[in-house]
Amino acid sequence: MLHKQEENGNGVKSPCRGVCTLDHKGKCVGCFRKLDEIANWSVYNDYQRGEILKMTMLRMQLPDIFDS
């Protein structure tokens, strides 16, 4: 579910694509978030969510550098 709307209708939307499968390094192959980022998404504020989204883009585009 790409860019699922949050329950309250505000804030940064989840990048979840409904794949929900982790690779051998603990990163989702659908949204590129790490397990802790997925698990804690609901408690992060908008700034933190925005920073995670930036990292997901880097992980997707530059996996050799940001796939740690």
C-alpha cells in the first residue's frame, strides 16, 4: 500500500508497499525500511519519518553504500 494515509489523516505517509519481506540484512525489499523503522513508525514524529524516507531512497538508489 504505497503511501498509505495515516489514521489521523495528517503527517508523513508510510512508504509501505504491502510486500513486507525482509532481506538477509533486515531491510524490507518493498519499502527499504529496516525492521526497527517499520516497528516504530507509529511513534516517530514527522521529522523522524522524513529522515527515514530519505534513507530509504538512498538505500534503494545506492545499495552498496547505504545497505549496512
